[in-house]
Amino acid sequence: MRVLFAGAPGFGHLFPLVPLARAMRELGHEVAVASMDGGEPVAGSGLPYLSIAPGVDWRKEIREAGRTRRPDLMRRVVESNSADREAFVPLAAHVNSRVADEMVELATRWRPDLVVYEYQFPVALLAAARLGVPAVQHDLGFVRTPKLRALMLAEMADTFARHGIDRLPEPADIIDLAPPSTAGEERYGSSMRPVAYNGEGEVPDDLAVPAHRPRVAVTLGTVPPKTDGLTRIERVIAAAADVDAEFVLATGELDLSTLGTLPDNVRPYGWVPWRALLETCAAAIHHGGSSSALGALDAGIPQLVLPDGSDRFITADAVRDRGAGLSAGAEEIGPALLDRLLTDDALARAAREVSAEIATMPSPRELAQRLTAPGAITG
């Protein structure tokens, strides 16, 4: 079987697709991943990468759609820093429409038997419908997507009609990475264990050994530092100076030179594989990216989520409501909050419970076997 994976460009959109794609390849299926400019890093996973519409910039096109077509939605997006998902996803739909011809052409050329796409890239659902093959939607974390998908498809109705599809299709299945106890009554589709892919590489040798005191992993992901400055990480560092723990800053390419001399218990690093780092940690602090949160839940450690926009408030609420972590704004960060993260037995117990729950969810290989079984799903 030939399986085409597709998603919007960005680590948080494409990296969650890698475990299932690798599982399908290990079962002998031919696999490729398609995306727009900016999606190239997924090729580091060893999966073939196919470029859609070179030169078309995802974020620039969203801004242009907001400026020229839906300024009402763009105002809501700006005011909420994209946290208003019902305003954001229709704008993302316009980018999907912008690359519809290229996506259909690529799929027609590659001839997949199955398409798997992340929920913000329903242009792949259009391509599957054109080819008459089934499509499976791959959700990314805690966001409940049926209403958002409906908004995107409604915004793309003219594009579907232009390609001869008058009845907007539904995916044959939806893959849900959220542990059931974090989704409440809004469960749907097929659960899959959230297996982390954070790029290739090892934890540095000095972090691979156990710490002499509790270790806390800290990251702000790849997007928030560019849009929100250093406010949150500055406050975490200031509070960490008064906490008896070791703090590891996994900050990628973020320039920390403006922070001056760091406290002795704060250790800056560049890129570190997040999930592997968490194995050495007692707790985690992050921006609310779904992969960051799922990694901490899988590791069974409590987490402090510092959301700033996009779907990160949804992540923070899911973690907090399950009791497996804390959510806070920048102004709430202080030594007392960090102490609670490390000492609250209820948080640690709930985190371990979710970790045990994740271990019972179907693995990517198990789901790959089911999705690719003869006659399992139809277009």
C-alpha cells in the first residue's frame, strides 16, 4: 500500500505524524510526507519528503487572507494571539485553498491508496476525494476538532466544488492522541498512543546521568519565543534561583545572551530531544505545545504550562483539569509556584496515572496494522 501523509509546515504539525508513518513503513508500506515550505525538517526522520507549492509561505498567506478576505476574523486572531481557534482555522482554510491545485496534482502523480493528514491541512482530504481513496485525519493533541473541521470545509466549499466535489467529504477515521481521561466526554475516532518524535539525536552525556537534586526541563517550543519574547523564561529563571532544583533550558536557537549571568542551578542548552530529557527529570515547564505536554504525561511527571496563544490554552486546561499539572500566566511565576510543581503529591500521582493510561493505548504499529488491513477503511 502507498500511504501519503500531509500537514501544514511546522514541527508541531508534522512531527506527530512520524510515529505512524514509520510504523506503516516498517510493515512494508510505501510512505511519503507532503507539506509546504518549512516542512523540510521532517525529512530528518528518514521519511521521503514531497514539497507542495514551493514559494508559498503558510503564515504570510494566513495574514494576507485576513487582510483581504476576512478582516473580521483576523482581528479576533490578533486579539487572542491565535487562541480563538474558530477565527484562526477559517483563515488557514484559505491557505489550503491556495495550494489545492498543487496538492491534487502531487497526489495524482504519487497515487496513494490512503491519505493521512493533520487536521489543519484538509486540502489533503480534497485530494483523497478527487482520487477516490480513503483519508484519515490525524489530530495532534487535546484540541477537539469536529467543529473546527466543519468550519474549514465550509470555508473551502468553493474550492471543493471547483474540483468537482459538491458534497463535502468526511474523513474515514480520526486519530486521537489525547489520553481518554483528558478528553472527557468529547472522545471520538481511534485512540493512538502518543509516541514522541522530537528529531534525531541523543541527550548530552552530562544530562544522561541522574541529577543530584530534582531536575526540571524547561522549553518554550519553536514558535512562542519568536512572538512572545523572553518574558516567561525570564520569570522562570528568576524564580528558579530560589528553588532547590536544577533547571535545564532546552531552548533551541533562542538567543539567551540578553539574560546576563544565569543562576548556578540554571543550565542553558540548545536543542535537546524533549522526551528523552524528561526521563531524567522530576517535572517540566513548557509553553503548552501538545507534544511537550503529551511527552510529560507519558513520562509520568507533573508539568507547569505557561500558555500564550494558539491551542496552548486548550492544552493547559486539559493538563490542569486532569490534575496532572498547573497552568499559569507570566505574572504568576514565582518560587512558590515552582516549589509546588516539585512537591505536590497529588500532581505527581495524577501524572503517573495518565502515564499508565497512555501505556494501554494502541501503539502506532497496532493502528497501522488496522488502517492498512484489506477492506478496513473505504473512501
